[in-house]
Amino acid sequence: MLSQNELEIAIDLLCGTAEAMGVTLSPNAAAIMAVDLSEYPLGLIERSLKACRKEVRGKLTMSDILSRIEAADGRPGKDEAWAIALASNDEFDTVVMTDEIQIALGAARPVLNLGDKVGARMAFNNAYERLVTQARAETKPVNWHLSIGFDAQRRVVAVNAAVQMQRIPQERGRMYLADLSHEPVTDDGRAIAGLLTGAVVRATPVVREKLKEVKKSMLEFRKASAEQKAAARKKAEDEFEERRAFLSQQAIDGLAKVAAHG
């Protein structure tokens, strides 16, 4: 949440941006817009307004600002996300994916397993867009994580690519690469330990089934905690609304004082 000082700076930035775009924005309108944007960091708001000044033709709108804020969060579009999801379906491929991609793929997997890629893509897109919208509404930062495949060479390539695309920090990438150089004792051990080895290894059928059971248990645990997460989100939303009303009143009262002494 923006502090009172940051809120005043945001109001000035909004008025200045609107003026630079050839439109006058009233102080009251700027105050309301600033409060609506107060859940985002001031630096991100400033960068988004700068992009609006360069790219938008016509008056400044909240839609223009928010679209540029959302584009800066690092989440891929649905087409790129689907390509990443499909790549993760290859057990030999190592993929860096977001939480939203992983969950949306879980929703689409039953259809994908039936061989219906068109239907699976539709299910994935619907789930992915809903999850991304929810995450952005909660101003949740993007979280990229590694899904390790059997092919050792592809693992290194995937980690290096993720670092170059700034999807994972360099330090985290170095830690991944250091872990990938570790070699467990047996082939099954490599699979259970996350396949952290220097050779292409596939687990035995028995262990592969066990790994599937582990993944299934993890998904069930996520579902079980969904209600707790929903309750926490509701509490956070209520607190945000209270804070938003307070900031809005402060901004309006401040403008009233300035007008009274003007």
C-alpha cells in the first residue's frame, strides 16, 4: 500500500501525465485514481504512466495504466503459457513454469490425456486466464519454478535460458545448476531426488508410479488448503477496502484544505 506521501506523489504524476497527453485531470479524479492504484508500488505506477505517455493516444484511462502494470508482472500470455505447459508434458524436458501454468495444466490434463489437444487448450486457457486475473487482482508476484526432466543437457539449457530471460535470479540459477551436478546412488534414487544427475536416467515403472502418487498427494493437499487461502484472501480484501476508504478520505480532505487556503 502507498503511504500518504506516496499517494500525493501519485496524484501529481497522474495530473502531470494527463496534462502531457493534452487532457486536464481534476484533482478529485486524480485522487480517486491514485487510491485505486495504491496497492501497487509507486515505482511501478511511475513506469506505467511513462509508458502511457509514449504509447497512448487520447485521454489517460485506468485501463491504459492497469494494462501496462499487468504487462510488467512477468506472466506470459496464454499462447506462450500453453507452449510451456505442453513442453512440461515431455518427461525428458526441463521446463521453467509459473504457478498459474502448473495449476491450469492440471485442469486441462484429463482432456489432454484423451488426445484432444484442442479441447485441452481451451480448458487450459480458461483456467489460466482466470488464475492470472485473480493473481493480479491480489497483486501477487509471479513465481517461476523448475520442473525437472530426465535429459541432463536440457536441464542446464532450461536453467540458463530462464536466467537470461530474467525469470529466475542469477543466484537461484547457480544454485539449480549446482544441485543438478549432484549424482545419487541409483537410477531410482536420481528420479526420487529430482533427477539431479549428469546422465539421462529413467526411473523403473514401480518408482514412476510412486512418483505419480506423490504428485497426486501434493495436488490433493493444495485443494485441501484452498478454503484456508480463500478465507485469508477475503480478510486481506476487507482490510484493503478499509485502507482504501481511509486513503481516499485523506486525499479528499487534503485537497479541500488546499482549496480553502488557496
